[in-house]
Amino acid sequence: MVAAETAEPLGDALLELGALAVTIEDAAAGGYDESPLYGEPGLAPDLQAWERSTVTALLPFSGGDAQIVRTDIYQALTTAGFKLAQPIVKLVAEQDWVRLTQSQFDPIQIGRRIWIVPSWHEAPVAANAICLALDPGLAFGTGSHPTTRLCLEWLENQFNLQQRSLLDYGCGSGILAIAGKKLGCEPVLGIDIDPQAIAAATSNAEINQVAVQFLLADNASSSASIPNQFDIVMANILANPLQVLAPLLISRLRPGGHLILSGILTRQTTEICATYSQWLTLTVAGESEGWICLHGILPQQFSAPFLNQQLSKSKKKWPLYTLAMSLLVLFLLVMGAHFFRTSLLFALAPRLDEKVNLVSSTAFSTFLNIDKSLCKLLPCKEVPIKAFEAWKIDSASLGMENKNNASIGAEIAAVLSFELQNRFVLPVAWPNLELTLTDTAENILSRIELQPAVWLPATYQTTHTDYLTIGAPASLQISCSVPLKLPAQAAGYRLRVLYP
């Protein structure tokens, strides 16, 4: 057992001395003083070890006296400057480790029809079985975890998956995307931030003989071969990133589409539902071993009412009357569009990260030209649009100084850095930012609301004195750093855009 600052250098030294493998574990694991490390999703721990760590090394042994091997290693470590207690030596019997590992993974049945079958097992012979060939690997998702099972059970319980598009965000091994494809979804896309996950998922799709596309998150938005929105969006991640990714996931969901969120502990239900409540209502679709799966349907977007024209059915005999009524209707439509110009501009404005649609782009340009002409004749109030979905947080980080040395209840200096982008081709009102701080148990410590005057760089405010009046320019991307005083016990954070 060693101190935290010794654990990692000791592990490196053991590997240099010929160790086949080294593991570092919490010496207090399972006890009352167990101290979990959280490196995601929030602040990374200052030390990648526990306050009291147990270091275990697997060493090659070709016979002889194990005590001599132990003494040689111990002397080499103490000579290198490590102050260590006498190590404990255990002989590990030679075994067929591959067969032993495989014996721990049997076929897993999920629901009525879905089976997850490792390659060394025979597949079930049931006529209606949906078999997923999947071996344990580097990427998360073998079907054994409750969060994955809950998502698969939801998919199996749907009776209308044929030709419905599916996005698996945070795909890991690709198990959910592959299952959706075998159940009839088309097209299917898997997205992850880990290149190893993309490689594993692509390999699993080939093994299962299904056509599923897997992309890194950075490449997904630039691919012209995938749809912008999907009938089903599934995200089996963790509670904090699900909140951070909420605007992105919603933007990928078609009106009337299904959103499935998993990786959520039961006690986190209320907070997740509150985050997504501005778009849809989430309900619990399943629960297992303290984990839940949430489901919601994005409401259909109703188009604005139009005047019901019955002129074609009119049996009036006077052509001039018909022409006059047509001109009146056209005038009312144009004037109505002018008076509701802000809403129409917002609805028609193209988004930078969406595929350009020729029809909508032409409609926006036409309306913009008509609007400029009318504004020369009629008074127009130029007010920037308040649009939550216009804003995209490209990156965010929170650095805290001397966190470990601070006393309980103390505040320490921190710097919040982020990049914000206006996705619209129209000026948008500057929003407030809400920073939510949580402790290691994910309990909320505080919420801090930052007005534009606080987070917008001073150089920008100086050169754009009327920034609040004219709003953020179209397509603007801006980098900001905000110094703050935060509680020392903060271990995680979330940043979101809001309008007061």
C-alpha cells in the first residue's frame, strides 16, 4: 500500500523491471472511507490514484525460489528511491486464461427474442431469435449492464421499427445500433468520441453482417451521406453528459420521434427530466438494479394557420370581384408576414451545421428581400431574436487552482473557458449562461447565472458598445474565459444557455 503520489511512478518502475501487468486500486475499496475518482464528466482529479493505493504487479516466474525474485525486485525499487513496506508474494498457477475468460461469458437473453452470443458459443435455434454476435472488448456494451439491457428491451417492444431511422449516440461496441438494424431500422448511425469504440463497433457490424455506419462525433456533422434528424435517438451514456448534450440530441430528433436516454441512476431522474422539459416530457420506460431508462416523444411542429381560400370554388360571375378578393388575400398574407417578421425569419433562417436545403434557402432569401422593401415603407423594429437553439457550446472546461489544499467550505480561484457559436445566419440576442456545480456524489452545490456583461470578453464589449441592442452577429464564434470563485468541494459542472 502506497501514497497517491507514489502509485503511478511505482507502477512505471515495475513495468521497467519486467512486470507483465500492473494494477492500481483503492486500498479502502468497500470501506467507509472509500474515495471514488471522477475524471468524467467534470473536473479531472489532480492525481490519477487514491490517497491510499494498492499496487499489484504480475511478474514472470520460471521456477526456483519466489523469495529471491521478490528480494531482487524490492532492492531495485528501494535503490531507485521508493520507500516501501515488504511486498506480499503470491504464486499464480498457470491456467488456460483464454478459456477461463471465455467461461465467464455465456449467451445472454434479453427480453423474449434478443440473444447476445459470444463467438465461442452456439447461437440459439429458436426461429424468432434475434442473435447479436458480440465478444467482450475495449468498448462498453456487451449487454450485461442494466443500462444496455433496458435500451434493448425498449427496442424489442416496438412493433413498427421497419424503415425507421435510428441514431445511437455514444455507441460504444455498437450493440444498440446493430440490434436496431436487425429489428428493421433503416438507416442506422452510431456516433462516439472514442476511435477504439468506432473500430470495435465497425468490426462488430461486419461480424453480424449488417450495414451500419459508425462515425466519430467530429466527423458526423460534416458527412453528407447521413440524415440530419432521426425517428429514434438513443443515448446510453451518463447523467452529466446527457444534460450537456441535450440540445444536440434534440436537434437530431425528428418531430414525433422517440428519444431514449439510459445510463441514469434512479436518483437522477428528476434532474434529467427537468433538463429536457423545455422540449418534451420524459417518462420512465424501464428500471433495473438502480438504473432507469427514460423515453419521450418530440411534439409535432404545427404549421402556422393560413387563410382558407375558397375563391376557386366560388361561382361568382364577376371576374373583377374574384381578382379583387385575390389581391386582398395576397395583401393580408404579405402584411401578416411583415408584422410577424421576427417569427418567420427565425423559422426560415438556415442553420450552419445543417445540410443546405435549396427550397428553404430560396424561401429565406425571398422573404428577406421582401422584408427589406417593406421596411422602407413601414416602421420595422430591429430586435435580435431570442433563440435558445441558435447557440452551440463547442467546448467547455473548468480549471480550479490548489483544490486539494483548500479547507472545507472555502472558495478557490477558478477559470471557466468555453467556445460559443451562433448557428443562425441572423443576429441573435446574447443569452445568459448557467453554471451548475456538483460534488462527487453529483449533488448540486450551487447554480451561478452569468450575464453577457460578465462572460463576454472585455475587448468585444469595448469594440461593440451596442452589443446588447444588435445581438450576436450571424455565424459568430467566440472564445471566452471567466474568472470565478467556486467552492472547493466542486467535482463536476454543467454549462447551459438560457434566456431570463
